[in-house]
Amino acid sequence: MFIATSVSSGVVVLVGAVFLASCVEMVEALTIVFAVGHIRGWRSAFEGTGAALVVLAALVAAFGPALVHVPLNILRLIVGGVLLIFGMQWLRKSILRASGFKAKHDEDAIYEETVATLRATGATPGRDRIAFVMAFKGVFLEGLEVIILVITLGTSAHRLGLAAIVAAIAVVLVGLCGVVVAKQLSSVPENALKMSVGVLLVTYGTFWTGEGLKVKWPGGDTMLIGLTAIYAVITWLFVLALRRESQSRSNAMSA
């Protein structure tokens, strides 16, 4: 019974982290692709997207299997460090945005900025080098982050196949939503997603760093739920504290 509970706890956290992270990165990539396709033409946008996917697949085929030969404790330390870096970055930005100290990540603004850049260069029919490069860059960079998270999380949890499947499902779902919206995905509460992903990544980063240092976590994988709850509470307390400070500054400036 205990084993089943610990396994299911680890799977839930893994699936949640991979799915949310993949959704966030896909939203950003899709926004750029839609802007490129709308202004410069869909042919170049699709070609850039396809080329990026091919390069990403080649990177996975070339470097992914090498992780199998890394000693488990060293792998866990590396993975824990990578996830902590990613998670802390996402948490920091999402906390600042939620508290009012930083403007929220606006997909509409990204779309308009991309459109303005493309129009400034002048649209051309047929194959378009600028459109190709912009679409390639957007998909490649966001996709690379997804791949890093999938490989690190999946390999450490010994569920790389599950992580890859969850990421693929997230990519397909966001892609379908993008087709329906036909412009950009500004209705997606991206900051809330990023905050959730940040909590999950820091949770996994802490867990695997401890595993790499041979820490015996109480309850085994079940501790992932406890760490998630702890980091979620800490994050929310930071948001409340910074929000009060932001409001106090606003009131002082208006007085």
C-alpha cells in the first residue's frame, strides 16, 4: 500500500510539472509562429517550425542516451541543480508579476511586438528568410527548454517515456487550442501556470538534490507532496508580502 502511494505521488508531481512546463513553453512558441505566419506568410513559418523540430529531434537522439551512462547519484545532483535553477527563475518572475512589481507576461504584447518587427523589415511573398529564422528561433528555444526538463525529470524518476508522452500531449493540446484561437493564446493564465511550474520544479530539484547527497526523505517519494505544499505556501507568503509593499509604495506616491 505504501509503495503504491509513494509511486502515485511521484507520478502525479512528475506529470504535473512536465505538462504545465510544456504548456507554458508551447504558448510562447506558438505566439511567435502565429505572428510570423500572419504577417510574413505561413509557408516560411511552417518551414521554420519544421526545421526547428528536426534539429531538436536530432539533439535528443544524439545526447539523450548519454544520460544513461552517468552514475545515478551524480545524475541526481546535476538534475537537482538544473531544476532548482529553472524553478527559482520561474518563481522569482511569477512572484514579482503576481505582486505587481513586474508587468505580467502578456502574449498580446509579444504578438504585437513580433508583428511590428516583421512589418518593419517589409513582407515578401514566397520563401522569407526573416520569417523562417524567427519561427525557427521561437520553436527551437522554447522546445529546447521542454526537452531539458523532460529528460532531466523523466530520467531521474526512471519514467522518461511517461514524461515524453505527457509533454507530447501538452504540445498537441496547446497546438489545437492555438488553431481554434487562430491568433494567440492570451486567455491562458500564463503567470499562474509559471508559478505552479516553478513550485513543482523547485520541489523536484530539492528532492533529487537530496537524493544525490544520499538524504533519506521521510516517506520516500511521498515527500514530494509535502515539499510541493511547503513551497506553495512560501511562494504565496512572498506574493502577499510583496503585494502589500507594492500597495504601500503606490499609496505613498499618491499621497
